[in-house]
Amino acid sequence: MTRVEMRTGKRDMAEATKTVLAVDSDQLVGDLLAIILEAEGYQVTAVWSLKEARALLSHCHFDLIITEAFDQKHTFTFDPNFVQELRPLAGTTPIILLSTYVAYDTFDPGEYGLAAVLPKPFDVDDLLQEVCRLTGGQKSGANNVVALRAPDACPAERDRRGSAK
């Protein structure tokens, strides 16, 4: 797997960086989430399947998970089983569901152990408000390194090793 990293400046190691796992079948959405959240000081790892998320969650901790919760066989279809499989792997980590396929007026996020549900396309301000609320806030513009695709390592492990070449 390839690793793409963007560096926006020096990282303040004294600050505890909040980590986010983005799971979306659309690579562009995962990359967009990484860019938006990185600009606010979060460290984001984006993956494109439940299998990749499962592998990371087996040995990594994240402060937040954002997912589309899509059907693994029929991309772009909401799959409640996806969330039900992800929830135990996530432990107490809050999960935000981003979806175009949920009837928001009748959908109960608590039924699936979700912290929040946001429509796709999402409003950036609404997303940032939920992310901040669920992670306990993050200083804007912390200038962190963001791994757009690095399921082979936890965010903290990448910090110790330095950026990939």
C-alpha cells in the first residue's frame, strides 16, 4: 500500500494530538476528511474498507472514527451490519456516521452505538463541531503530519518513526 503524507510545518510535540480514523469507500471523501481535519490540528488515517479498519483497530487506538458504513459487496449502500461489526472493535471510541442513505428523521443513532449522524454531502462546520465535541476539542491549525493512507501503522508509531519517504 502506498503512503501519502502532507507536511504543513513543524509539529508541536507538547500538544496531545487527537487521532481520527476515517473509513469510507470513496477515497476522495477519505482524503477530503483528512485535509479538513488536519487543518484543524487532528491526525487522520483514512482507509477504504472494513477489513483495513479492522486491521488497524486490532492494535491501534483512535480518539474518533468517521465512517460511511457501506455494504462491502455493494458499495454506496448503507449497511447496519458494518456498524455492528465496527462498534466492538472501536471499544469506547465514538463513531460518526456520514451517509447519504439514512432517513435522518427516523434513524436512531443510539440503536447502533453511534455518537452522531451527519448527512452526505456534509457541512464542514457541522462536521467540525461534532468532531470537536466528541474529541474534547482540538486547537486549530496544530500543523500535524497527516497520513492519508497508512493502515500498516498506528498514528503514534508513525510519529516515532518519522515521515515516510
